[in-house]
Amino acid sequence: MKALELSKNMKKRLAQLQALSDRVQDGDKAARRELRRAVRESSPEVVAEASELARKGQWALIKTAAAGEPLAEEALIARLDLMRAEVAGENPSALESLLTEKIVAVWILSEVLELLLTAQLAGGNDVQHVPHSFLKFYLGWQEQAHRRFSSAIRELAKVRRLQSGVPRSQTNVQINVSPYANSELRP
Amino acid sequence: MGWEERRGRPYYYRSVREGKRVRKEYVGGGALGRLAAQLDELERQQREEETAYWRENRKHFEQSAVFIGELEEATQILSQAILITAGFHKRRGEWRRLRESA
């Protein structure tokens, strides 16, 4: 299986954006104009390619979670669509859409890990049992996925708060995400 | 684990791990030794197959989760660039709005 990665061209564009952002942060005023232009030119492509990658990755994880059950696949796709709509809200900006894809991706990763581990801990003869070292590996991933999930939500909230221009003390950021609520595949 | 010769006859011994130490355990010779050797060989093959299966499974999982790191990097860089162009700057880890537009 080929790893799901961004193209070389996209990585180059991101590196340019990063370098320009760093220069602006260091006080280079000329870089600000350049950065503005680069964001205008690059962001649609970055958002499009990263979103496409996210969808492909989510699909790969759905296949793993559903383990060949078409109904489970459909249920997960529907769940992700619903979550995407809830998190992104109405008229999301391109950046909000991208951040939403990230939240949804980390959620499905958590779900896959949860299913793998639950199957292992529940036992049963139809499950091939994992050696301890692998169980530890999956537990480590699960912990990381939970951290990434919270951090992704915080990031979206931060972007919304900053873009709204309202001071922090007056902002109520509500993101309608419940990672495990109503999951059709939940054992 | 293996066959050892004692007084000209082969006897089967099994290695048993006890904590960090490994000790030899006598099984026997003749048909009993051959049966135990076959069973041990089967078990060893099974363990190898399971390890290979989980190694493959782990590799597959890691490959299918790579995109999350890529996505994180892309969103982080793009958010930062968009916020900077929108007139924010990062100070001690916190984003703040610039007082005057540069």
C-alpha cells in the first residue's frame, strides 16, 4: 500500500509559505506583501489538495474500520458527512473546511483504534490476537489520536475566534462535536 | 531447543525461558522426542506467521495514517499564513492582532 502523502509540489509551496510567514514574524515588511500574494495564489490549491488527501485517507480508515461490511461503511460515511456539516457550520471559509477535514480525519482514526482495541480486549475466537508489543503500539496511537483530536478542535476554535475579531473574553465558541456519540459502529 | 547425543543416542531437549534465564528441559528420545520436536516446530512456525501478520498489519495502519500528519502540517502552515496576512502576529505562543496594519 502506498502511503497517502501530499505531492512534492505542494510540500514546496507549504515550505515557501512557512518561510515567508517566518520572515514576516521576524519583522520583514516586504515579506508581508509577498506572503499575501503567496496565500492568494496557493491557498486554493493547498486547500484542494489537502482536502482531497484527507478524503482519501478517511476512506482508507473507513475500509479498515468497517472490515468489508458494506453497511458499516455506509454508516461511517454518513456519520462523517454529518460530523463534517456540524463542525464546519454554515458557509465555512476554505480554512475552516480544511480544519474540519482534519477534525473528521482524527475522529475516524480514533474510531478505528477504538474498534481494534475493543476487539482485542473483548476476546473471542474469530479475532487474531495481537502480541503485547503491538497492543502497546495501538494504545500509544490511541492516546496520540485523542490528543490530536482535542488539538484540532482547539485550532478551529482559535481560527474562528481570531477571524471574528471579538476579544477572547466575549467569545463563545461552540463546535458541535461529540467524538463517540451516535456512532453506528460502536460496539 | 534441539537434539543432543548422550551415550550414542539422540535425545530431544526443549529451551524454557524463566525470566531472563533460559534453561534446558529434557523431553526424551525416540518417538516421544520426534513428536515433541515436531510440535515445537509447528508452534515456532505459527508464532512467526503471527508476528509477520501483525508486522504487516502495523505497517498498513501506519501507512494509512500518514495522511493525518501531512494534513496537520498543511493546516498549521496555512492557518499561520492566513492569520499573518489578516493582521495577526504570534507573540510568546499567542496570536495577537497588530495595532497598525503593516
